[in-house]
Amino acid sequence: RKEVEQDPGPFNVPEGATVAFNCTYSNSASQSFFWYRQDCRKEPKLLMSVYSSGNEDGRFTAQLNRASQYISLLIRDSKLSDSATYLCVVNIFPYGSSNTGKLIFGQGTTLQVKP
Amino acid sequence: DGGITQSPKYLFRKEGQNVTLSCEQNLNHDAMYWYRQDPGQGLRLIYYSQIVNDFQKGDIAEGYSVSREKKESFPLTVTSAQKNPTAFYLCASSPLRDSAYEQYFGPGTRLTVT
């Protein structure tokens, strides 16, 4: 089983739609959670960190469910410019050890927003 | 401007040659990382370093080598021992402070070996 799993998509949605991406992680020692965005042939860019209480940044909302080991990203009012691959990312280190900052990246979910 | 630079953007080499990819950051980050990404696949960790003069192997270190002589620089050498070197190579850095372990990426180097 992969440490971080995402539905690869692609998700094809019309402009203005609301779309949700899900991600599951297998290691309960996971400490920090992020969503990154990667445009075609470009580097990943940090979209937002994910906090236990959930957090929102404009049209983007991230949720974390530690009990179910599940992370989600909701995009409201999709824009053409939202078309990209969204990477679910987890920082894992065993309790009691030092954090090396290693991140585990999911394979990404591709979103295509159509006019 | 603060950021991470990688050079060159595109690199072409003949099989059997070693090649060194540059990564420099002026963000004063302690940790630096090298990943490779193959088409349609996720990022895989090659090497990482949390402090100058120290580094650790990632998940796919075979055929690669690194050095960390300065905090700002973390060059990656792709040796002739790497079986499938053609890939998109990404360098990242992280502040490793408090609970902030997010990584910031350079623009990447596309290496093609023929």
C-alpha cells in the first residue's frame, strides 16, 4: 500500500464548479500535511498547509481527519487557471525521533477546468 | 529576491558521462533535498541534508552523489552508474523551524541522457 494515495483523475469540471479531492495516508506518525499545486512541466508550489481544525484560503478549503487518516481539498467557483495537478503531501516521522523534514508526496490529482 | 535557483534548465549528456546539477538557495534554510520526477509519476527522494557537511540517502540514492559544503548550495551528481538518468530533477529547501516543515522548490532541471 502506498504511503500517500490520491485518485489520479483527471477531474474535468466546468468553470464555476465546486470540486473536491481526497487523499489518504497510511502512517499514523504523520505530523504535518500540505497541498501543493504543480503546473505542467513546472515545479510544485505550496498551496496550503492543512491544520487539524481545517483551514480556508479564499476559494480553497483543506480538511484533516486524523482518526480516518484522510485529507481533503475543496475548490469552490473553479477558474480556468485552477487547471493543474494537486499533490497531497505528508511529513512523517516516528514519535520520539527527530524530524528530518522528509515529505512523502502523493502522485497527484489532475484537474482540468473547461470554459 | 529570495529563492531557489537550479541550473541549467535543460541538460543533455551522452551515456557514460557524469553530470552535476546545481542548486543554490538564499532563503537561509537549513535543509535541502533532491527529488526526481518521471512522467506521470510522483516525486521520489534522492538525497537530503539537514546541516552543512552532512547528508542522508533518500529512497533512490543509487547512482547519485551529493555534497553540502555550504549552507546555500547542494549540488547533485548523476553518475554513469545511474541506470535511467533521464528525468526531471527538482531541488527543494525547508526552514525546519518549529512545526514548519514545508518545502520550497527550485524550477528544476530536465536531464536527457542518450
